[in-house]
Amino acid sequence: MNLVQLLVSKGVLRETDVPALQAAQKGANGKPIHSVVIDSGFAKEEEVLPVLADHFGMELVDLTKVDVQPDTLKSMPTRMVHRRSLMPLSRENGTLTVATGDPFDVYAIDELQTLTGLNVHAVLASPREISRLIKTHFGVGGETVTAMVQDRKEEIELLEELEGDDSELAKMAQEASVVKLVNEILVEAASERASDIHIEPEENTLRIRYRIDGILQTQALPPEITRFQAAIISRLKIMARLNIAEKRLPQDGRIKMRVHGHEIDVRVSIIPMIYGEGIVMRLLDKTRMVFSLANVGMLEDTNRVFRKLIDRPHGIILVTGPTGSGKSTTLYSALNEIKDDATKIITVEDPVEYQQEGISQIQVHSKIGLTFAASLRSILRHDPDVILIGEMRDLETAESAIQASLTGHLVFSTLHTNDAPSAFTRLIDMGIEPFLVSSTVEGVMAQRLVRTICSECKIEFEPHHPDLPSDFPGVSDGKATKKLWKGAGCRKCHQSGFRGRTGIYELMVSGDDIKELVVQRTNANQIRNAALKNGMLTLRQDGWRKVLKGITTVDEVARVTASDIIG
């Protein structure tokens, strides 16, 4: 009985799917039948692999629970790892156990036995998990560095033509192996949902880290990658249309590319450091971003109050928080909520991160005098109803925003403050008169991003109450909850227990008492206490609500709000 018949007999495949499967196999370029079944969506990997293991009499191994020893890795020829996708798992008494995702490839096992002189015992595992382990132990880009890869279709499509350069440095950067290596770094980052890539030269090595869900994660790299450092940096400079000969000054550029059907905008920043040029790339995946207040993570009561704020005809609404706290996403979501054919919306940004239909967006160019303040003065002649200022950086910009709100416009902007009440004192410190601040600022939203518990491995547990923070609901009176949630760790979340992020919010609406305190130049703590009496929830308190709802964990909220002062 062949595998397809076996899968049908086991109920994994339907008889009616067989003709379509055969047609799919014809266009699969020799891909094994079980891979076609999985990749084409006829059945799930976890359904097919047990049948395949039984068919070949092989042991099926879950690689998420395997710990590979360094000595085992040394006994494996690197070219066999990449060319044949074989992952060594253990070596005992002259027997090398390797994981394969293709039991049909018996020649690979024979070749490995010949190369190592060991008895090779093959076990079956998920091809995706094998690929993950190979990247973990042999390094991202190791496939290219060893130059033992099979030719495959280019995974990155650049959306802009690159400029030619005949210099020696440019020729080195354009070599096929270097191009492929840089592409692998970018593809891996996009696949892992990384928001940033950090390429950091050190004395004897090159370090690459991806920021995933707000946390930097170091990528394993083959030691040989250090030799390609100059070529990697030159290749990225060419892609970002920068001067590859300039190594003494900082440079900023941009790469537009498409990866696996996703259009990604990459902001490139290069700064000279002691051991070479350091690169940080911000990845903006346009196809994944959905700007809607329903998706940013506000709980119902916060959402209701915020919607009332953004429906006001004039005034200033501020969103505050550190870099990378989701301020732009919240503002874009708010604009999309109020956008319609009867409303003229103009934004001034540096840079314009996401292009939005129905909104007029202006890119700041400080070098030629097109600053936030200069743009604002011109904007008012375009008869807008709503204005978004990317950031209130200085007195001139803040004054222009105040003037716009006083003349009947609704103004959105951001500030870098740790909490909502501090926004008032920051504007006064900039030089704005307190009576102008109190009469124009209608509300301030402070926010942070916390990682959300992975839905695939989410489990319930009973917390040890003495370990809970003293301000956690119910701790002070001994009535703390007996039910919380956490992620156990699985292949989807790379054993972290978290996948994705959501916002926690501190929304302060300017009431009469707060306006009075602002006019009196009161400090932020007193404004905060007044806001708390009016029902404002702090970032930390909003975080605890999300913990009790099973969205995130106590440790995650405590980490993100460690500096918060509870009133």
C-alpha cells in the first residue's frame, strides 16, 4: 500500500482529494508526497507524520523537547546539515542519531554513514522543527556561508532599482553568496515577526539580534560570518541607496522589498563604531498592520472614553510613552475611526511610516526648512478639520499646535513622557503658558506594550500569593485571585510562552479640577492624584486588569511598569 492510500485508509486524506493531490505533485518539482500533502493544505503535519513514521517503521521525535550536546554537532559534516536537512541529535557508542523530515531520501543516510564512519540511526521529525534547530545550532545564514545550498528562487523582491557602482567594494557586495546571505537575514527577521534587526560588529565577531515582541534575541551565527562583515554592510548600503565609501559618518536610508508576498518597508540607520559600522533596521510590514481601535487592546471602558475624546470638534489629544510603545498605531487607529468624506485630515510626520488612504500626509524635511512648525503654518491654509503632528519636539511646534486647536481644529500629537499627568508639566516646561495648556489639552493617553500569552500553550495555574506584587488586586486584603494564566512554551512561541503584544493604557481626561491645577503650575503628582480621584486607572492598574482576563502575565506587567508610581 502506498502512502497516499495509507493516508486515505487512516482518515487523514479524503478519497476525493486524491486527484487534486496528484495534480499538485506534478508541479512540485520532485518534492516528496508527504510534503505536498502538508504544504498544499490537504492535511496537517501532526496528522501526516505519525502515519509516515508507522509506514517506515521509524521513531517520531518532538524536537521541541530535545537537548543537543555540542559534541554531537562536531561529528556532523556541515554540508550534510544544510544540503540534506539532517539534524544530529545524539552520538552514543558509535551510533549517530539524526532527525530527517524526508524518510524517502535513503541516499542521504548512506552518504552520511560514508562521511562519518558511524552507524547512522534516522528518526522522523517535523521539517519546520529541523529547520529551526539547524538555525539555532548552525546559525542564521549558515546555509549560505558554507556555500552548500541547492539553488532556489529568490525570496526577496526589491521594489526599487539599485544603482550601479563599479568599485571593488560594490563588486564584493554584489556577489551571489553575499546577496543570498543578506536576504536570509532579512527573510528570517520577517518570518519571526521581528520589528528591528541589530547588526553589531565586535572585536572578533559579528552579532545579529532581532527584536521580537519588544525583546532583543541574539541569533546563532556560524563563526565564518565575520569574514563577510564588510560585504554584508556594503550590500545593505547598496540596498538602502547609501554611500558605500563613507564609513566615518552616520547615514540613514530605506529599503522597499516584498518577502513572501508581504510588502515591507525597512528603515536603515548606520553609525560608525569602534569595531566597524553598526546597523539597525526597523521593519514595517504594511500588509500586517490593521489600524483599528478594536485591535489596539483597550478594554471597553477605556475605549468608550477615548472615542468620546476623538469625536470632539477641537482641542489637543496627546499620546505619550517611550519609543516603541505603540503611540503611532494608536493615533493612526484614531484617525481611521473618525475618517470620512466630510472630514479633512492632514498629518505631519518624520518619517511617514504608514501611508493611509483618505489622509493627506506630509514628510518633514528639516534640512530644507520643512519642520513640524513650518508645515503646521502652511497646513492651516489647507482648511483641515483634524491635524496629526508626529511629535511635539520644541516650543515652536507646541505653540503652532496650540494655535491650531484655538482656531477650531482637533489636533493629535505625541510626547515622550512616562505617564499622562506629566504631559501638562512637560508643555509648561517647554515654555507654553499654563492657561493655554489647560484650555486646549482635552485628554492625555499614556501607553506601553506588553507581550500577550501564546494562545497555543496557554495554561491555567494557581498563583503563590506572597509572590504577587503588593498592589495587585486583592493582595492587601487577602482576596487575591486563585486563577491566573501563563504560556507553557511551544513551537509557535519558540518556548517563550508569549506571542504578539497588546497595549496597556492610562487615559486622563481634563476636567475642571485638573485644568485649575494646571493653571496654578501644580506638579505632576498632584495632577495625578486629582485624576485618580476622578477615576483614572494607571498603566499598572490597567495591566493588572489584563492579567486577570488572561491576556498577559504578572511578570510582564511588572517588567513594563517597573518605574510607575502608584497614587
